[in-house]
Amino acid sequence: MDKPGTSSQYDVMAMERGDNNGYDANNSDSEGGFCDVFLTFLTSLLIFCTFPITLWFCFKTVQEYERAVIFRLGRLKKGKPAGPGLFFLNTYIDTIQKVDLRTISLDIPPQEILTKDSVTVAVDAVMYYRVANPMSAVCNVSNY
């Protein structure tokens, strides 16, 4: 068992490999082309022109236990998920999906099972899960 503040052997191996749980701030394949830059400029101009009205829609709040995965024009925005706190969102071209990072408990209903010696046994279970990587959960898990 590791002491708090120390790295496990897995963490050291992941750092040597360069694995950072999908958070790659230097990922250059998500940079957009001319259309992306043009639409970003156009919507920023629109937000500036209608500033008092759009002020209420451009700032989003993410709770301490949540992270917001941001998509710009349908593509994953590079960097880490936003949160917790207040952040600016270009509402015309950005969409967000909030991910709850708390441990979720799921109660599985009891099942009655017949054993080999013809005895009925009731089996009940509780499943606990939590999201470790919000970007992978949103992008790689269907029906999340």
C-alpha cells in the first residue's frame, strides 16, 4: 500500500511511457483549418456585438465534483477538461458535456439462483464505479 503523496510503480511506468491519461495539451491533430478559424472569429465578433445579452449564455459553471468536456465544431477541444469553476464558452460553436467524477453506487436487484444441490440462494449486489478520465468516458464509451 502506498503512502499518500508517493507514486506507485504503475504511475512511474506511465510517466516513463509518456502516458498522461489522455490529457495531451500538445496534441496538434485537433487544430482546425481556415474554416475553424473563420467561424471562431465570426462568432467572437457576434458575441462582442451582442455583449450584454450573450454575457448570460457564455459563462458556464462546473461544480467541484464535475468536469466539462468541450467540443468545438463537433471536435474535441485540445487540453484538459474544464472545471471546476467558471469558464468562458463560445456558445455558437462550442458544446459541453458535463461528467460527474463522484463514486456512483448502483444497486443490482436480488436474483434467486438454484444451486447444484437444489437449494435456492438469493444473491444481492451493489456496484460502485467512478470516472477516472472524463475525456475517454465521453469519447470512447457509447451511451455515456
